[in-house]
Amino acid sequence: MTIQGINLNYDAGPLRIERMAARPYPDLTRVWARVQLSPFEAPPNVRLVCLDAAGKEVAEMLLVEWRDPYISLTMHLRHPVPGASYVLRAEVARDGQLLDSQDTPFQLVFEESVGD
């Protein structure tokens, strides 16, 4: 996208996941998922999956041709177990080719955070 000659999105190298985080909500049935991608021009598909301690998929979201390098959304967990270990997995693909994948482990425990 270009505004008055300024390119707002550009491919500055391979599309990668730069940062990601998973924060449980106080009710421990939902997780706030945040992912930051490197700058890009052609929009990728992004798949977010939450896995329980046994590796079973308990939540999934597919973002088709996502156009923003910042992703912030809520995932609802199937059969959540408070205190249990989980993994948030992000996969970024374009034209059927996996470009990057990253896992972030988290505990299903609510923690107050300031300035996050």
C-alpha cells in the first residue's frame, strides 16, 4: 500500500514471525493471542493453533490473506484445564508454501500485567 509515495508495507527479506505471546483471560477459557510479523507486501495466510499438554488441538484460527503485520485476537479453548501447560503455534504461508512457524508455551493461569 502506498500513500503519497510512502510504501507502508514492503518485503524487507523473508516473511517471518518476529514476536508472539499468549495471555489467558481471567475466566481461563480464552487466550489473547498476539503475533507480530516482519513487514510484507503480499499478504500471507496465518494459522494459529492452541495445543494442550498432550499435543491435542484445542483451538484454531485461519487468517486468509492477512494484511496487517500485527495480529491480536481471542481464541476460545475447548475443554480448558486451569493451570495446565499449552502451546500457541503460529504458521505463516503464502501460495501454499510454509514460510515460518513458531511455538510459544504458556500456562493456563491468569496473571495481571502492567505495561504489556
